[in-house]
Amino acid sequence: MDFNLTKSQELFRQMIREFAENEVKPLAAEIDEQERFPRETVEKMAKLGLMGIPLPKEYGGAGGDNIMYTIAVEEISKFCATTGVVLSAHTSLCIAPILEHGTEEQKNKYLPKLGSGEWVGAFGLTEPNAGTDASAQQTTAVLDGEEWVLNGNKIFITNSGEANVYVISAMTDKSKGVKGISTFIVEGDSPGFQVGKHELKLGIRGSATAELIFTNCRIPKDNILGKVGSGFKIAMQTLDGGRVGIAAQALGIAQGAMDEVVAYTKERKQFGRSISKFQNTQFVLADLDTRIEASRLLVRKAAFCKDQHIRFSTEAAMAKLFAAETAVAVTNKAIQFFGGYGYTREYPVERMMRDAKITEIYEGTSEVQRMVIAGNLFK
Amino acid sequence: MKIVVCIKQVPDTTVVKIDPIKGTLIRQGVPSIMNPDDKGGLELALRFKEEKGAEVTVITMGPPQADLILREALAMGADKAILLTDRKFAGADTLATSSALSGALNNLEWDYIICGRQAIDGDTAQVGPQLSEHLGIAQVSYVADAKVIGENKLEVKREIEDGYQLLEVKGKCLLTVLASSFKPRYMNVAGIVDAYDKEVEIWTADSIDIEESRLGLKGSPTRVKKSFPKGVKSSGEVYEVTPEEAVDLVVSKLKEKFII
């Protein structure tokens, strides 16, 4: 049993901390305010190999591990949850399923471009009538000669319009229920593919979230990912990995808010002394810091299991559930300690609170995580 | 082209505190970092490598923990790393340090040696110039820019008090570099993954041809008599305003800092 990071992971953390502090932090308020995708940061991340951290070198990745990847999402999300989710969706929801389920041709075609960050990736499962109940997919895919023809809509898709490659779920045989779902790799310039209206959101406002519209969208026959009918399984496995990324994002938001509130309460004086000297401040923050550290251990364990190829659905669900609820609690209390100042956009805790909420919702709501955990408990 | 970059591990003096009673640095719990000017020097070497092709070797003299900055240098793009470590080197002042380094450099092939201007823990700016004297090569200190302009020829921009000198240097030489002019690159993720798979060569006093009397404490004529803090004073801000405006300004500043 060893709780220490390896030397390489330590060195990686040193690098990503410097990067986040110097490159991510200065833009965080601006991209939130302007609801603008942080393209320049993505380019900087690409140059350093951050867009393909856990991707093996043979496919053009950095050859790192999932612990490093979660450290990256955490450290970036300490300052900017938008940039954190761009990286998380790209890595966990697009690179990972192609790496795990793709043919050698698909891997060689897509992974080097995604891993180098030349291309950005996205993933489409959610539909207007298929959210938590992902089996209610209405998007269809029909084989027509040498091409699949896709029709339907996906909503709330992260990296929409910014991505070059989308991993998309669609029904290939409605009569088979979840076993009739298949997964496809759709390039952003495919005929009949369109990005719809961008959502205006409470938080992570720089993240590009939009509808994807498929109108007789034609893609090559070879762009099916995995076997016909294996789409639901691929989606669930992909989301297990994605949840580790979102848990790391939530952890980063919580830690970022904690760092802000500790600094502020030491500085802020009321009744003649720093408010950090009050027992209420100390006890509330002690409890929250304990929850942050517990979140970190859950995130690390889930990432460790993924690296060791041990089944980690439950670990991922626990990490995401706990870290997301921690992020919401910490950011909420952070504003309370900042008082009126915290409610303004002069201080980052206001943005952090808005950003935290989504972590309880996307890639499986907290209720879904409880379903997954309970499912394992009562199997 | 072969370049050797001399680097040093130093306590991050931006977070170092001074013991108010003893007047000495409290080094406990202070992170160790690659000296900023040295990192600037490594950046210059890596730019030469990218533009003209070069083999970049980094060398440091220090305790075994100094391995960390060599790994960092490898992750940034250095090709080879050497750790010069031996109890016999302990207690070295700048002269004994430059003597030991000159011994190591005599064992290596190089066209250029790059050092940082000075280390943030000692601020002497002596090791680079001393090293070039030991080796009998030209030196350019306070380098703000440098480019290769021909076979064995560099054009070097050197910072002086009220401006710059532009120099042309022929043949082997040593440069001491300013961190402010060379923003270092980040470590690369793939480089980090490989950094601990690469070999860091360990050299001891036996690896270099320098008599023991010139090494470590024995080879150090400098004795530190006393260390004391110089007292911290912020630079402040200057405003040219009327007395009425000054009152408003002072009040708003105090509010900003939550003093009132």
C-alpha cells in the first residue's frame, strides 16, 4: 500500500501546477464572462502533450497514466472548470472509447490527431427524451450500401462545434432495446451533420455546449465503433471513465474554492481579528477540507483501478458522487465566508459556485451514481 | 553543436522565511527548485537545439536530491544529465564549486557552456565567470539574447547598467544568462513520462581530475561571518494628486485591503 505519487507523477504535478497558474488562471474570469471557448489554452495544452496524457505513445499520445490525467483535470479546474471539462470530455469521452473499442485502422486514423490536440473530441449520448434513461435513444443509424445514415438529435454535447470528431450513439435495431444501440465515429465535416444552438448556461460558460443535428448524415461503413449492438455497453464503459474525469474536475473546483477561502479568511478582519481565528470558520472549513481529501482519495483510487485494468464502475460512481457534492458544498460555504464580496464577480468564488453545480448533473446525475453504487451493493 | 548547461538546485527564496532571532534562512519545508537564471540558460540551449541541432547536457553539483532538477531538465528536452555528488564537495564556496565543475567539463566535449547569471540563494554571480577562467575560454555575462550566426560564431546581446552591448564571439565560450530574457518552456508530458527511464550519470570526486585540496570546504577561501536579513520594504506606489484626492485614494486603498 502506497499513497505517494510516483516520481514521474510528482514531476507532472509540478508542471501542471505551473501551467495552470500561469496559463489557465489569468483567463478564467474572461472566458466565463464572454462565454468563450478557451481555444488558445487548448493550443497550449496540445503543444505540451496534455491533450493525450493517458494515450500510449504508439498512437501519438504522451504515454502517461490516468493518475496524471486526473491530476491535470484537478489542477486546471482549481482555476477554471471550463478548461477542465474541455480536457475531460476530449480525453475520457472521445480518445478512451476509440482506444478501447476501435479497430487498428480507426486507432491509427483518429488517435494521433486527437492525442496531439490537432483535433478535439466529443461524445454524444444524451437526447431530448433520453437523459438518465439512455436506453430511450431515438437517433437511428441505417446501413445503406457502404455508408451508415444517421438521423436524430443529441443535446447538451460538450465541445460541440469545437470538436473534429464525435463518438455518437444511435439505434441500429429498435426491437432489441439497449442491445440495439451502436456507436459511431462521426467527423465534424460529415454531410448532414450540423451543430445547433449553443446553450446559455449557469456555469462552465466557456465550454461549448450545443445540440447536434443529424439529417441523413452519411458516414463510412467502417466508422462503426465496436460491434453492431454493443453501443450501450460502450457508452456505459466510456461514462465510467468520464466520471473519473468529472470527479477530478469537481475536486479541483472544491480545492480552488478552499484555497481562496483560506487566504481570504486569514486576511479579512472583523471584530478586531482575522475571521480565520473564529471557531465557526475553523470547524466548517475543517469538515470541508476533510471531504476534499476524501474526494481526492476516491478519485485517485478510481484512476488507479483504471490504470490497473480493474473494474472501476463503482469506484468511479463513488468518486463522482462524493466529489461533486463536496464541490457544491465547499463553493457554497466559500461565498458565505466571503460575504457580500463573494456574491460579486470581483472574486472567483461566485464563478466556482456556478461551475460546481454541473458536476452533480452531467455524465450521470448524483442520483444515477447512487443507482450504480446500489446496483453493485444489491447485485 | 554540443552544449553543456550548468544548473543548481536552490531553495525557492520567494517562500523562504528568515529566523527572526538567529537571522538565518529557515530552509525547512521550503520547496527546492531549479535556479531561475539556470533555467533561462537551459531554455537558450534548447532553442539552439531546435534551431541548429545540438546535444544538450545538463550538469549539477549537489546532494543526491538534486537529481530532481536533472529530471526536470530532461523533461524539458535536455539529452543527457550528470550529477556531480560526493561528500568531498560539501561546504564548497564559489571557487571550490567552479573548480569541481571545471574538472567535470574537462571530461566532456562541448562547444558552448551556459550558466545562469547567479543563484537566488547566494546571488554571487561568480561561478560562471570563474569557470571560464579555469577553462581558459571567453565569457559573456548577463546575456539577454544570443544567436548562432556562423560556424563557431555567436552574436550575443549583453545587458549592462543603462543599455546593451552587442558582441560577436568566435570559438568556444561560456555565457551567463538572465532568466528575465529567456522564459523557460514547460516540461513536456511525454518528456516527464520518460524522464525517470533515462540515466542520470553519477560522478564523484574520483571522476574528475582536480586535487582534493581544491574541493569542498578545504578548497574554499570564503568564510561567511554573519547572515542577516536586510529588512523587507515594499516599493510602494507614487501618485501625484491634490490633498483632497489623496484622502479619497488612501481611504479606498485601506478599504481594498479590508483595513477599514
